[in-house]
Amino acid sequence: MATSLNDMMQTVPQWSDYIRILPEIVLSLFGMAVMMLDAVMDESKSQKALGAVALIGAFGAIGATLYQAQYPFGYGFWEMVRVDAFSIFFHFIVAAVTAVVILASFEYMEVQRIRAGEYYGLILFGAVGMSLMSSAVELVLIFIALEISSIATYILAGFRRRSATSSESSLKYFLLGSFATAFFLYGVALMFGATGSTSIFAISRSLESGNISLLAYAGLAFMFVGLGFKVAAAPFHVWTPDVYEGAPSPVVAFMSTAPKAAVFAVLLRVIFEINSPVPTRMWLIWIVAALSMTIGNIAALVQNNVKRLLAYSSIAHAGYILVAFAALPSSGIPAAMFYTAAYAAMNVGAFAVISHFGGEGERYVTMEDYAGLGKRSPLLAVTLTIFLLSLIGIPATGGFFAKFYVFSAALQANLVGLVIIGVLNSAIGAYYYLRIIVAMYMHEPKQEAPVAPIPMGAGLALAISVVVTIYLGVIPGRVLNYAQQSVSELTPVGQVVSLQAPHAVEARMATNVKKALAH
Amino acid sequence: MVPLFYYLVLSGILFACGVTGFLIKRNIITIFMSIELMLNGVNLSFVAFAAQWHALSGQVFVFFVMVVAAAEAAVGLAIIIAVFRTRETLNVDKVDLLKL
Amino acid sequence: MPDNYFARYLPLLIHLVIVGIVACGMVLLSWLIGWRRPTRAKMAPYECGMAPIGDARERFSVKFYLVAMLFILFDVEAVFLYPWAIILRDLKMFGFWEMIVYIDIVLVGFFYIWKKGVLDWGEASMKRGGF
């Protein structure tokens, strides 16, 4: 805007502005450090050192996020970014996923004989984009953040350079990803045309005041399509199985969780803050959520490749999260946030197991290879079982409360049909997750796939994922309260209707478990 | 003075051309060019809206979009070369190890 | 300034004519008073470049692509210098330091490609290189 340019000229950023992007600064600095070190170090022995630097960077980002949480919330850089409990929640998810993925990558890179140290730098740069996405409140900044994260993940997907499937996965991800970004950008342009601003709050104010033009509707629709591609919601999901199958497993662990969490953060901001005066968004999200759940779960039934199966399952989980989007903001947003956190923990863990078990060239990824794993490596099998049970939504795991909150939020909004579809889908989902568990414990292997002992890095990554998954399943209260608290600052509506109190749910869960044991 | 409407229609047509090209073309490079065409259609509408709202910001966004597009082009062409090295083809229908 | 459509562009036309005369004059003068001693190398269209005549489908090293790509990247990054230069006076020292930071980030990239040997055109690096 012409006036705000004058305002800008009179001021320079304050110290607080820099604190508001502190995690991003830390991640960028460490990313650049990895790049420079990679350039000067001998390629044959730089791997571990670069990974360690990147790991320090990821923990630094967690520290910076915690520091931000102590600091008063507010805007930075002329209302470009906003630090509040909401953004800190997602920053934390992204930074934690980054750290766990780096831990899981140490051994993987060695086994696959990939020497390029850029890998760790790219993970950190991707994390910069994802963090920025969750705190940005200006559409063009969101676009740039989206691209930073996407471009880094395009390269990461093709990191097994000698493998044809990996480069093919990278190509498909790149083409469909940039197609989606163009849609998002067109939506931003139309929104800019309709309201004369790209700041989410200015847009929201402008839309509240007057009647909403066709341009604004079109802009929102385009933005939704673009973001729908990024979170792999049906009918924009076609790239997901191919990309996840071909990309390196730790990278899939990364890109199926952290960017998705960040894009969901953007979607939450865009849908609930821009669109708050418009109640007609429901049917669109309703359809997309129902389609994603159904297509994802049904297609997963017939998969034999475990990576591909989990890719379809991730489409289904995007659908469950979108159910929360169709609900009221006050209960839907915390439910979606909780789901994102739980999904991040369990999915990163599941892919960490897959990447350890896959071996050189990721040969062992089919259902037959997992047969009899329970005998050969009980620890690995138990870990994977925990993640799969959580993905099903069995009580005492994070996945249970995630689904529970989402569906109860939808019920509060009287979306009975959607909840029925969701519950039916969870039942279908249980079948294919259980297939893996059954294969691990009850089937005799035709040909034994070798299992290497779990090294320290991957072990630590798995341990963190298991602990978080169980923590969210046993004591969900703190995380949920934090999510609810963040909503009160977020929505203009600001009314927080508390979900069913967590301790009541826990009590009910305990009786259910007792009943089940009695049978 | 050309009315704003004309610019918007042109940018819409450019974007639609890009989408169509993306969907029907089989050569990876052509598909990639279609994406660039989409981005340029968006750029045009940014500039047109900037003129309508008398806001400089719209024109500055175009700079950002251009830079992002260049970065995307660099990465995209590198990926295309990697695919060509393993498959010796630039036809998307033949890049089909992973079934769609 | 007269409001006539043609008259407003008259200076441009005069400019074009003068440019044409000067350019033609230079070429003509050098042809008239120049001193020529042609050799085979000098007669080639590019005195020290590649042979311009031959099969257009000849394969060439992918290094060319890489250099072109890097050129575009560094070229486009310079685009931010223009808006910055316009408001530099208003931004005072802050603007200066901010641009230093930006340039430094670009320099990190430059340092990286340099150390990775992308700018190294010697035979040895061509053989070794994964590029």
C-alpha cells in the first residue's frame, strides 16, 4: 500500500522483530554452515560431522522456539509474521520432526552409500520454509515460505541419484508441486485484486465490511486447491503414492509430516481467519474430507508395498484432519492441531522403522519382507506395532485421542454424516494396518530379509517417536490445552468452547480398557 | 488507457493455457514451460491489480515470483537431467516405473 | 510540449536517426581507412570460439547447462538490488547492513559452487566431476 510504504521508510526493524523469526534465523545459519563445511571438507568422511552440525541446528531451533514462547507474543516486520501460541505449536512440531529425521538419517545415508552432505543442509532449509509458513500472516510471504520448503523437498526426494525410481519420484513431486504452487499464487493474486492487500488480517477486515466479490471467492478456491495438493487431500492426491514410494524413506518421514503440518497451519489461518464471515465453506471441505478418507483407505487395502500403503494412509489422515476444518473454529482448530502433532509423531516413527529395515537400495519394503519380523527383531516389530496401532487409533496411543477430538468437534458442528463416514473409514483402515502386524507376528517368511541391529541414531529417533506417541495417548491434556489456548488468541470470534475435559475422557478410556481385558 | 478487465482476461487466458499445456503435453520440458506460463499469467494479474489499487506492493511481488520461478527452474532442470540420465527419455508416459 | 501524438515522439525519432548515422559512419570509416591483413583464424565468425558451422544436434557437455543455470540464479538475485537502491537513502545505514547480509547469503552459495569445482573448467576436474 502506498501509505504503508511511507511508514516503513521511517522505521527500521526492532530487536523484537528479529526475535519473532529467531528459529528461522537459527535454522538458516546452521543450514549455511552445513553448506560451507560440505564444500571444504573431504567428502568421504564429512557425513557424520555435517549431520551433527545439522542436529545441533535443529535443537537450536527448538530452543529458539521455547525462547519465543517466553517472549511476549505479537507481530514482527510490519505485520508480516505473527508469533503466538499457534505458530509456536507448529514451529515445535517442525523443529522436532527435523531433529528426529536427522537422527534417523545418519545410518540410512551410510547404508545407501550417499555421501552428499547437502542432504542435511537441505533438510534445514526446508525446515526454515516450514517454520516461516506457520508464523507468516501475509500471503506472499506464505508463498515464499511454501516454495522454500517445497524446493528443498523436491531435491531431497531425488536424493538416491543412481536409482531411477528416486529421480522419477522427484520429477513427479516437482511437476505437480509447482503446478499446485501456481494455483496457490493465482489465488493470492485474485485475493489481492479483490481486497487490495495480501495481509490476512487486512483481507479479513475488508471482507467483513462489504459484500464479498466473486474475485475473493475465486481467490479462496484457487488457494484451497493449491494447498490441497500440498497436503495430499483427494482429489488432489494422485502424486502422493508415487512420490512416497520412490523417495528415500527418511525423506518421506520428513515430507509426510513437517510440510503437511505447516501447510495445515496455513490452511487454518486462511480458512478460519479470512473466511470467518463466510459460512458457506462447509460443503467444499466436507466433500474433500470425505473423498480423502474414502479414497485413501480403500486404495490402501490392496497395496503390497508398505511405503505405498502408508502413502495412501497419509491421504486418509489428511482427510481426518480436514474433518476438523469443517467443524466450528473453536473446537475444530485445536482438534486439527492435536491431530497434526500426533500424526507427525507416529508417521515419522513408522517411516524411521521402514528406512532402517529397508537395507541397501531399499530392497525390503513389501509385505512379504515383513513376515516374521516379530521373531527376528522383536524390538523393531514392537516399535512398528505401536506406530501402526496409533495410526489405527487404538486407545493409549496418540492416534486415538486425535481421532476422538476430531470426531467430537465434528459432532458439535452437527456433521453427523461426515463423522459416520470417518468412523467407517477408521474401521477399514484398521484392516490394512493390522495386515502388517499380522504378517510380522504370525506369518512365516518365505525368504528371510536380514535385519541389522538398530544403531544409536535411529534408535534414539524411534525412542523419541514412541515416547511422544504414547505421551499423547496417555496424557493428552497439556497439548490439547495449549492448542485451545492458542485458538483464543487466533480467531476473531475468540470463543473457546472447551472440548470434553481430557480427564473425563481418560476415565472413560480406562473403563473401556478394563472391559476389554475382562473379555 | 487499457481497462483493467482486459489485463485480467489476458492473464486468465495465459493461466488457462498453462494448465492445459500441463495436462495434455507429454514432453517434460514442455510441461515445465507450461508451469512457467502459469506463473507469468499470475504476474500479469499482480501488476494489473497493483495499478488498480495504486499499490506498489503488487509490482514488488512480481520480483519475488520471478526469483522463486528462477530457483524452481534451476532445481527443475536439474531433476529433469537426473531423470534423463537414468531413463534416456523425456516423455512422461515412459517415466512409469512407479505406477500412477 | 505540443499535444500532437507525432510531435511527442519526435525526439525519439531524431535520436534513432542520429544513432543510425553514427553507427553506419563508424562501420564505413573503419572499412575505408582501416588496414586489413586477413588470416584464416581472423576470418572465422568467432575468432576464438567454437566452430559455428556443423550439425546442430551435436551433444555438448552438461557443464554448459550448469553454468547457464548458475548465471540465471545469480542474475535474478540481483533484481532485488534495484528497489533497494531506490530507497537506500531513506533506509540509511540499516539498508546498507541489510543488503550486506543479503549479499553474504548469496556469497555463501557462490563459495559453495566454487569449492565444489563447478567453475573449474580444467580437464582434470571434468574427468573427476559428477557434473
